[in-house]
Amino acid sequence: MNAMTAAPRRAATEPRGNGLDPKTPTPQEQRHIPRLLKVYGILCLIDGIITLPLIVVLIALVAIVLVRSPESLSVAADPTLTVVVTCFSVVLSLVASVLLIRFGRSLLKNQRRNAALWSEALIVITLAQAIVNIMLDGIGPNLIQPAIQMVILIVISVTVDPTLRQERDLQARLRSMQEREAAEEGMLGRDETGEGYIKLNFFNLFWVFVVCSVIGLVLEVIWHMVVVDPGVYQDRAGLLFGPFSPIYGVGAVLMTVALNRFYRKNPLIIFVVSAVIGGVFEVAVSWFMQTSFGAVAWDYSGATLFGLVPDPIAAIAHGRTCTMFAGIWGFLGLIWIKLLLPRLLGLINLIPWKARYSFTSLCAVLMLVNCVMTLQALDCWFERESNIAPSSPVEEFYAAHFDNSFMANRFQSMTIHPENTSRVNSGSATETAMGGGATS
């Protein structure tokens, strides 16, 4: 009995290859972090220490003004969109300052694993800050600093902890062996644990995005020609190049991730979850496009239920979605999970094994370039509609090759309304545009 009880204890204190307790750092973890990274850690620490009290003081001053000046509460009760986004930016900066302090401290104290974890948290916050920057200032030099910081953080998160890197390398080798075996058995891309239908890896999800972006565009065009304006073709593309409607691609990815483990569940559950995901996502995309670029591609304001009563979902969402289209999302999600996903998996597995990752990487880079150029083209279109003259080689390039007529013809369902954005540079421009319209 003593021998049986001693065995688990020995297993619990089994060394990790260095004869030490599992909680004791390995020699690789004890190695000093390179001096260059420590310099970066010092910069992050200084940035956080300086920024944090400034933001706290700013928030305190605003709170004092609101308390001592009751008349300003009326402004706070109905804040403009720009003020709301700016407040959200301040909150993100506050969180980022705290994370920068923790991250810099981890680098200086050679806490590799903590540094890797804090860097991953900072990546999320930096991405959120970049999105808010787009909403406030558009696409321009304001994104250079977040982009550089994102690259540095990604590199640090991957390389700072050798044990994490070794774990990733071992997992990659094991995954490669398993995928070769799965390809031979005809199970490539399937979730072998049985918990879900497919593996939620980059390869599968990227091709889900691409295929559904194309399918979504085809459905949009057919819907417009049959229901909205019978017999009239309208280009419903959502990217600058190619037959893609990315809202359907991203929506399909979200549904695949959310419903992967529920593909055997009751169809009603799948329908409801798909409707909620699709409706919320449609609202989020519409809000981002309007606040960032003044772009409106759909508006369901005034929608009714069976032509009898106002649609409550359309009213709550300010026309960004409605009951009918939420139901369509639910129906599409059900068809996707039950019928189309298994066939798509067979289709993407036609890509030869030796070329699957190199080909997918190339297509992913091209798609990323397409998305970035689309956002830049929309930003320049917004500025031209706001009577802001091109002031950089990039803006001149888009003005020459993707002018207003090109953009209006490419995005035929989209219109630009500068007065509806949260951009800090849209106020005077909008007044100029309105004044110009009045004089003409």
C-alpha cells in the first residue's frame, strides 16, 4: 500500500529535465533576456509610468467638471459619436498603460513566461487602439506606431520564452504527422477528438472565409435581381478586387467557430444561434463602416413585420439589421453547418498536400493586401467626399486609380455620408461640403 501511494508522489515531483521541482525555472527560463529587449522593456515601463497618471488626472478632471457644472451634464447625457469613441480610446490607453508597466517589469526581471503572456494581452489592446484610431483619424500616419508596436509584440510573444517556442515546435511537428496520417485515411481537416466537426485551424478557417465570401456575393446579387429590383444587376462586391463579400466570409467563420461542436444539435438551436451571431455581426460591421468612413451599404429603417407593424429589431438596431435578415442569417447558418460545411471540407482537401500551406499562405497575403487597399480606398473616398484634397502620395495614387466614379461603380450599394462619422477631421470638412452644396 505504501509503494502504491508513493508512486503518485514521485510522479508529482518528477523533474522537468533539470532535476528540479516543476515550479522551478529551467536553465533556459533562467537565461537573461537580451539587452535589446530590456531596453524596449525600459521604454515600455517609462511610457506606462508617464501615461497612466496623466490619464487618471484627465479622467478625474472631467469627473470634477461634470459634478461642479450641472449644465455640462446635459452634454454628457447626449454625447456625440466622436466623444463616445474618444472616451473609449482613453479607457484603452488606461488599460494599455497598466499592461505596459507589467510587461516592461517582466522583461527587466527576466520573467520570460510572464513577458510572453503580457505581450499577448498588449497585442489585443494594440489592435483595439488601431481600430479606434481609424474611427477617429482614418487611415494614415496615425497607424504607424500601433503597427510597429504590433510587430514587435508579436515577435516578442513568439521568441521571448524558449520553452513556449519549443512547445510550439513540438506541437507543429506532431500536427504535421497527424495530418499526413489523416490525409491517407481521408479524414484531413476533421476534428479527430469528435468534439467538433472540423479542426479550427488557420487553413480550414481561411478557406471557409474565401468560399463563403464568394457564395455570399452570389446570393446578394441574386437577391437584388429577384427581390429588391427585379431584373436589374447590381455589383454587391465588398472588396476592391475579386468577387468577394467579406461580411459573409467572416460571418461563416464566426458561425463555424461557434457551432462547430453543435453540428449534431437540434436544428432550432443552430438556427437561433446563427440568427443572433449574424444579426449582431451585421450591426457591428455597419456601425464600424459608418463611424469610420461614413459608408452606408444597407439600411433597414422603416422595416415592418409582414407589412403590419414596425420591426422592433430594426428600430433597436437603428436600421443596421432587421428581423427578416436575422432570420436569413439563421437559415444560412443551419444550411451551412448541416449541408455545406462537409462538402466544403472535401473541396479544400483537393489542394495537394505538398502545396496546401504554401498556396494558402500566398492566397492569405493577397487577401490581406486586398483588404488593406479596400480600407485605404474607402478612406480616400471619404476624404474626397468631404472636400479634403489629397495631401500625400498614397492619397494621390488612390485619387488617380480609384476615383469617386470608380468607387461608386465598384461599391454600387454603398454611399458616403461624412457627417455621420466619428472622425475628428470631418467636422470642418462636412461644413465645407455642405456650404459648397448650398452655394451651388
